[in-house]
Amino acid sequence: MSTPIIQVAGLDKSFGRTMALDGVELTVDRGEIVVLLGLSGSGKSTLLRHLDGLERPTSGSVRVLGEEVPSLSGRRLRRLRSRVGFVFQQFELVPSLTVLENVLTGALAGLRGPRLGLWSYRRAQRLAALGHLDRVGLLDRAYQRADTLSGGQQQRVAIARALMQEPEILLADEPVASLDPESSEQVMALIREIAADAGLTVVCSLHQVDLALGWGDRIVGLRHGRVVLDTATEGLGKAEVMEIYGRVATATSELEAIERELAATSAATEASPGLRDADADADADPALADEGAR
Ligand SMILES: Nc1ncnc2c1ncn2[C@@H]1O[C@H](COP(=O)(O)OP(=O)(O)OP(=O)(O)O)[C@@H](O)[C@H]1O
């Protein structure tokens, strides 16, 4: 069996008195498409940021591509980051630069210091950037300012920028949270297609259960910084789907509706071996359902 590409063990992260991550265990194999599913504040961004060395654990281990990430600094950390693409909710493009220049900045991931202007990049890099823009369907926008594009288009530029690194892993932090439903679907489909073409491993955070179910191969649910479910999405029955809603649901009213639905399908619920009972406590305590109430 091959070594997992990501191995997180016993990861705790505190910000002052806030326990953002609490004993997180996560193993991802090469080529897997994993959704981190949870409400706002459940710890998704914090976990993703640990995978790229943007946060340091309070305790625990974070191994990515065979490296113990918290022990890396300087050139070794930059080298790791050059193998890990990151796509953010707010795209993080430079608005005044052209689309092409934004994509080219992806080539800087492993380097120190800025570059000025299109012509400071090698011809091969410029051609590669145009190829990635073509891949995301925006070749005709290459010389337009980034801030003249729609949100969905800007996120596609951000994906092209990440591809410029030729990453092995793509991390995406709520990549469609700022987009309308149609653009969201397009962007999520694009990420999947690209991942399949390039054999990428993807870890993507989302807060919508529906979107996660239709997109990921596997869902890892977070609540109050703890992993509360870890399940493959293929072949899930209605009862398992309802259970996923229950484990990450927000308002008490929503949870109650889910409990009624679960009661109605209790026979099917008994036959739900696909769900690992990663955190029975969170499941049993409706008060835990409202992440925002902490
Ligand atoms: N730099 C920080 N300083 C203090 N608290 C933080 C910091 N980063 C995260 N937190 C806290 O850690 C918890 C988890 O936050 P995190 O951003 O990881 O959640 P999330 O699930 O990604 O939510 P969202 O999608 O809203 O960002 C929250 O309570 C948050 O307020």
C-alpha cells in the first residue's frame, strides 16, 4: 500500500481560549477528492492552512508529501508550498494586474521575492500560463484586468494560477462561497475535471451538504474543531445522508427536522455501516449543533 499523501495525527490548535482544532486525525491518499464539511467556525480553514504550513499546530503532527510541515522553514517550506496549490474563497488576485500576470504569479510559489511585469517571466512560463487559461476557458481574457471579470471567472483565474505550480495537491478553502449557484457548479465541476486530468489530490472545504455529496469522493465532517464523520460518498442511502446533515447541521430547528426524518427512516438507519462514528458525543448533543452559538 502506498504512503498517504497527507497524514494528520492528534492535531490541536488553539487561538487564545478558542480551540479551533481538537485532536484531528486525517489521512488522504494520492488522487483522493476529499471535502472538509462544516459550518462557519468549525475549523476547516485552520485545518487547510496547517496543510500548507500557514499555521503551526499547538500540538500534533502534520505530514504532507512526506514532510513534517511544522518543522519546515525557509527554502524547504517554499519547496513544499510549490507542490501544493491553494485556492481561496476571495480569489486573492491582484486586481490591477492582467489575468495573464495573475496566472504567472503562480510560478513564483517556490521562489523568493516579487517579479515585475510580463516580460520578466520566461517564454515557456508565459506559454504555460496561456495554456492554463485555455484550460479554464478564459484564454480570450488574458490581457484584461483581473478586476473586470465576474466572480466565477476570477475563481477560474485563481485555479489557473494554482495550476501554474503544477501542484500534486490542491487545497481549496470554500472556493464557491462567494459565487452564485450556477458559477458555483461550473467552478466545482472544473476543479473535478482538472483533478482527474492531472491526477491531483484535492482537499476542499465546503459548508453545503448538497454540494459536498454531489462532488467529493469522501466527506470529512468537522464540528467545533473535531472530526465528526469520515465517509465515502458513493452508495450512501437516504439515512446516511440525513445523518450527515444531522452531524454538521446548524440551527436546532434544522436538527429537529432531521431527527424526525431519521426516526421515519430508522430501519434504514440501522443499516448504515458506511459512516464511521468519529464523534458520538457531538451527535448526541443538539446544543453542539449551533457552531455560531459558542
Ligand atoms: N487567527 C485566528 N485568531 C483567532 N481565532 C481564530 C483565528 N483563526 C481562526 N480562529 C477561530 O478558530 C475557529 C475555527 O475557524 P476557521 O476559520 O478554521 O473555521 P471555518 O470552518 O473555516 O469557518 P469559515 O468558513 O467561516 O472560515 C473559529 O472559532 C475562529 O474564530
